[in-house]
Amino acid sequence: MSGATIRRRGGARRTWWGSWAWFSALGLAVLLPWIIFDWRHGRHDGFAVALLTQTAIMSVFALSYNMLSGQSGLLSFGHAVFLGLPAYVTIHVMNAIAAGHLWIPEELLPLVGGISGLLFAALFGYPTTRQRATAFAMITFGIGELVTAAATMFQGFFGGEGGVTADRALNTSLLGLSYEPAIEVYYLALAWTVIAVVLMRLLARTPLGRMAEACRDNHERVRFLGYDPHGIRFCQFALSGFFAGIAGALYAMTYEIVTYDAVGATLSGNALFMTFIGGVGVFWGPIVGAVLVVIMQSWVGLVSNAWQIYVGVLFIAMVMYAPGGLAGLIVLHGPVWQEGRIQALLLSYARVALPGLLAVLGFVALVELGSSVMLGEHEKGAVRLFGGALDPASPWLWGGGAALLLIGGSIARRQGRALAARWALIAEGTSAG
Amino acid sequence: MTPALALRDVHKSFGATRIIQGVSLEIRRGERHAIIGPNGAGKTTLFNLISGRLPVSSGVIALNGRPIQNRSPQKIRRLGLTRSFQIISFFHRLSVLDNLRCALLWPLGYRVAFWRLLDRERRLNQAAEEWLERLALTARRDVQAGALSYAEQRALEIGLTVAGGAEVVLLDEPTAGMDRGEADRTTALIREITQGKTLVMVEHDMNVVFGLADRISVLVYGHLIASGAPGDVRGDPAVQEAYLGAEAA
């Protein structure tokens, strides 16, 4: 009896907390274009709106990837296929609408992407999901390569190297919008992101979603409960393709061009990075990962040529030290936070963070120096770093960077062990109390 | 009356190694049947053949008169035969409740329904809660299955097997690794939840075997050397020599 009461109370608190977080995230997404506003010219900041739109698209894409990796335990190396092919379909449909062959409301184009994603995923997924584990991963990689190769060979559908372009101002809006301004596309993308997120969240709570998790944990036992694991993996794969397809349609509408990049290994890799950096074990983890990777890609990409190195190192660091991803770390702190014991950890965190920050600075310095040498920019004389012009030939800079990295890194490592010990102590107290 | 489960001259070889060598056995409807035998006798292999985990080399296995040998585990399960595993085998990252719901989904006809919410399905949840109670796991409802104690895990393993309502139940060493008290509680649980079902179990614990079984079969190196009521089997000289005698010595 008392167990039930505690459970219901805990459940209610979790729901309240959960919806609060979701609504503030949504509020932020709605308001951000107005917070980052270009007041000097009285218009939206183009870069910020582009970044936000990309984040929305990539969130849907990463969540659809996590329907495979996190929920079903299937590691795909070709998920971009189910964003890219629907993006091609959508851009052809846009052109058909513009030419007057078709009439589809612009707001419903993501559904076109979704349905084509579902069909492509069902087609490729049927043989693929006969396998699991390594064989599954290899086949998805093969499909990714196959479709990329096809994209450069079959000019009619894929448009060759140049890709296929379209104009998103179609005049078929149900809301009377032109979709010429990027901000209108952003809000459309956001609306569809909300729809997709809600649907994926609900899907995880259905018999299919739960059986997919059961297959992940123990695919053999599932059979002795009457289920065919192939059928479960297939349904999950096809539905994952539906949501990736929604992302694909939004991609086509946002960029008005689709090239073979949209089906390629880099984008497939990004799905994997976003999902694992954000966290596979928590539903909203991939959204966190998408935000972070898009920021690194675009923002860091503006100031550094080496953003991919940072994403890669972050990915490796997460897999090694926090396999639950960022969301996993946050969730881990939930009980400690509720018990009000988080203060006891702050000092330990600071002890790790300060030397850690120095190590990161040293690492960034080395990477930037290295990348400028590689790219030959040193011939121009200087690297811009931390607000100043630096000479990449100077041994002091290299030595200083290496020293920061090594000394900061080793101190952070030692303090990290102390933190882990302290954490274990506090976590034990939490579970006991 | 057709036996619930019938094996006719079942053979199984792995390469040149013959594990099951011509086993014929009839399990009557509603009986509790124990299969005993020394380690390596092929008891678990026999379960794997019956439940479709392994294909037979030759022979017929019939469930309610219907041949099921070499069919997939899920087909056999849908025809009404379920099994548990000697090495605990459930969904360790799902909650106890969700484990039981997974066992109930197919029998209740949900299949891959992706348009229904688990928490809204009253029939499903009522059945799952009832099972939690019967297994004495209600207090552990929302705990990840992997975090249960050993005895609780064994109880969940049995529950996962029986919850779906299959009429023929195979239990593979349900009390393995338990102390006397735990084994007694598990025996009582098995007796209760297999009421009206046909039970076949592999068991090493003779207290459990003689306390629970209506009939006993003895398997030694792939051969069935005896089959009958507990008293008859206990008195069978071949059994005493091959199995009970070896244990006494």
C-alpha cells in the first residue's frame, strides 16, 4: 500500500518536472528568434534562424536514430539514407507543385517526406532487420554506400553532383504564408519537430516500443514469449524511417537544394555522434546532442577549421567517460539534487573543472596551431587565437599548449578520481536515505 | 486422450556427438512431470528441442497431437508451450512490471500495436499487477529487473514463463542455486501457478522433484532409462545404479 502511494507521488513529481522542462524548451525555441534579433536592421538574425532550423531538423533526425540505437539496440551506419531519399522525393514534389502538376499544402510536405521515409525504410529494412548486432551495422553501412554511389550515377532522380534544387515559395500554404522568409520555415520546422517528438515519445510507450526494448535486452527470450524479433525490429526500423523522412522534407524545404551529401556517410555519422553525445538511454538525450553538434558545426565552424576534431574528441571522451551521454549525466544527478546534496559535490567539481579547462585550452591551442600549419595559413604570418594574433612558428606556443594539456589533464585526472570516490559516497547515502 | 506432449524417437546430434538418442515420452494433460538425470545427460538439450530453440536430428515432437519439431520458438509458444531458462533470461533494463507486460502482450493479442499506450490498457495492467502479487514482487514493481535479488530474479523468470497462460510449461531448474527455504517457497509458487496446467521440469533438487512431480523420467546420456510414478522410479534398479546410486556414493 505504502509502496503504491510513494510510487504515485514520485510519478506525479516526475511528470510535473518533465512537462515543465519540455514547455520551457519549447518556449525558448519559439522565443529565441526574437531574443537574438538584429535590431540595427530591424530583422531576424539570419545566422541564428538558420542555426535554429538546423537544430530542429537534426533533433528529429537524432531522435529517429535513437529509435534504433537506444530503444532497439541496433547500431546503424546508414541512417542518412532515410533523411536523404525523402529529401530528394520532397524536392521533386516541390518542383511538381511549382509546375502545377500537383497540389499539396506546403505545411503537409513533411508528411510526404515521412511517408516516403517509411516506404524506403520498409524496403531496405526488411532484409536488414533479419540481422542484428554487427551484421546489421555492416548492412546499414553498405546501404549507405550503395545509395551514395547511386546518387552520383542516376542523374535523373539525384541530379548528379549538383543535386536537385527547388523554390520553396509554392503558394500552396493553408495559412497564407509565402515561406520565403527563413523565419516562417523555422516555425514550420519547429511545429513538425513538436509533432514528431510527441509521436516518438508516445511510440516508446506502446507495445511495439516496449517490445523493441525487450529485443534490445534479450532478443532470444522475446521469441519464447510469442514474438518474432525480426518483425519487431522491422516495424521499429520502418517507423524510424518515417521520422527521419520528416526531417528530410524539412531539410529540402530549408535548403532548397538536395545533393548526395544528404544520403552520405558524414550525415549518418552525425546522427550517431549526436545521439551518443546526447545520450542513448534517455528519450531527450539526442536533442541535447543535436543542439551541441549543430552549435559546434556552425558556430565553432565559423572560427575554426578544426571543428570536426572537437566533435570527434568530444565523442570519444563521452563514450569513454560518460557512456550515458550528457542526458545520462544529468539524470544521474537527479536523486542527488532532490536530496539537496549537490552542494557537497560542487567543490569537487570545481577541482576537476579548473584544471580540465586549462587542459582544454592547451588542446585547442595545439589543434589550432596544427591546423593552421597544415592549411598553410602560417605563411600569412599569424594564427588568430584567443583574441590575439599568434605566430605558429613559435616554439613557446607549442610548448605552452602541450604543457597546459599535460599538466591540466593530469591534475584533472587525479581530481576526477577523488570526485568519483566522493560521488560514490554521496550516491550511497542517497539510496540508503 | 491425446497426450499434451509426445516425443517419438527423438534424436539430436552435434556433429558426431549424439546427445539425445531415441527418446520417446508421453506427458499427460495436467500432470507434473520431472526429468532428472546426471549432468550432461541432455536434459536441457531436450528442452531446447521441444521449445524450438534447436532443430531435432530426427523424430517427432507433438503438442496436443500436432507436430512441432523444427518449428520456430515463437510458433511453438503461440501453440501453447512455454519454457523458462536455467540461466536467468529476462529483460534486465526493463522494470519488473514491464517484463511481465512483455510476457502478456502476445497472448492478449497486442502484437506490434504502436497505436495503443501500455499504461492505458486496463486488461493488460490488471493482469500484470495480479502476477506481481502472485510472485510477491509488487513492492519491486518499478525496479529494473537486473537489480533484483537472485531469488526475486528466479521468481520473475518463472512468472515471465507462466504469465502468458500457455497450457504446457517447461521449467529448467527453477530452484537452481537456492537455499532450502527459497527452494521451498519456489516449489509452493510453482505448484500454485501451474494449477490446471501441464508441467515438465528439469530439476536436480530431489526434495523439489519428489514433492512436486506426479511422474518422473530419468535421462542418462541421451537415453530415457525409466519413466513412472516417483515410488516406482525410486525403486528401479537401473535408476539406482545410473543416477541415485551414483549420487549416494
